[in-house]
Amino acid sequence: QSVLTQPPSVSGAPGQRVTISCTGSSSNIGAGYDVHWYQQLPGTAPKLLIYANDDRPSGVPDRFSGSKSGTSASLAITGLQAEDEADYFCQSFDNTLSGHVVFGGGTKLTVV
Amino acid sequence: QVQLVQSGAEVKEPGASVKVSCKTSGYTFTDHFIHWVRQAPGQGLEWMGWINPKSGDTKSAQKFQGRVTMTGDTSINTASMELDSLTSDDAAVYFCARRAGNRRHYDNWGQGTLVTVSS
């Protein structure tokens, strides 16, 4: 059971907009810790997509955006493309158990 | 460019230990923490711990305390993670990742090392 909760799957048609939620608690996202997002294509390592809640590394298309409010965060993908089909993970920090990194369980995005 | 290259796949028997290495290049090794994250087949990401290559300080998730050893060799810019007393639950892909800075995100990852635990 992951500390951060994500929907197991989302889907959308090419060109559409989808969002992926990441729900935490007062000891992680709600405590003000940053949320980061990663994209993982099958058989590859995760790739940084969004950091510090809403910043994009260079090279990441502006179709990807992040937001955070209260104990939750969201990743939005607009203009959905077939190549966006992947697993997406959120990550934050938790101040319980001596403080450690926490991940969401991951969301499988299917482009139908 | 920044690269993290991990050692190859391992097959271990239950009760054995495994050591995974992560050779870095393209940046100053001692400037960034290295974290270890694993992913069981079809599962999510699980944080294991970190090492500060400059000081040698480490911190591991409570679940792995007493069973994981993380080291860094500044002469060859390589971090390593050794996990003892393997069980079938430890079968996973193990990743090293570079912490980018004080925002606690990972900007570069190793390619992953598959560890199989089987008798």
C-alpha cells in the first residue's frame, strides 16, 4: 500500500486532456513538501517530468503540467499523443518514520 | 552529459546477498546524493535509502534497516548498494537515482538492475 494514492489507470483519446491525481496527507503533501512526477515507459527507468509541483525540466513538452493544493497534487496532459502511453508516478517526502521519500502506486495511461 | 550506469542482472539464492553498483559520470560525484529505489514486477516504486558521497552518510527506509548497506567510492565515482538475506520478495529491478538538489527530486536515473531470487 503506497503512502500516496493514485488511480490505477486513466485513458483518453488522442488530442484530449487527462489528469492524474496524487493524494497524500498532512505528513507529506499537506505538510508543504514538493511533489514530483515521473514518466516510465515499459522496460525503462523513470524519467523526470515535473519537479517542485509545477516546474518542467528542459526538454519536457509544455503539454505536461503539474499543480498542488492541500494534501493533493495533479498531473495534467493536454493534446494527448500515442507516445504518452506509459506509467506515471508521483513522489514526495514524508516526515513520519524518521522522514523518507514516498511514491504513489503509479497510474497506467492508455491512449485509446 | 550526466550518466548513471548500473551493473548487470543478478540471480541469487534465498538467503544470499546482492551488490549493485552505479557508476556515475558527467558531473562531480560528491555534489549530489545518490538514492536507491526498487520496483518489483508489475509494481510501483519503493524508496530504499540514500548515500551522501561527500560524507559517506547514509539513511535507509525503516523496512531495510540492518539489511542494506550503501557505499560510495569517490576514486571511481561509483555508488553501491548491498542487500542481505534475500527472499523472493526482494526480486525486483533496482535503480540508482541522482538527487537534483534541495527540492528532493531525481533528475537522472540508472538503467536498472534486475535481481532474481530463486533456488
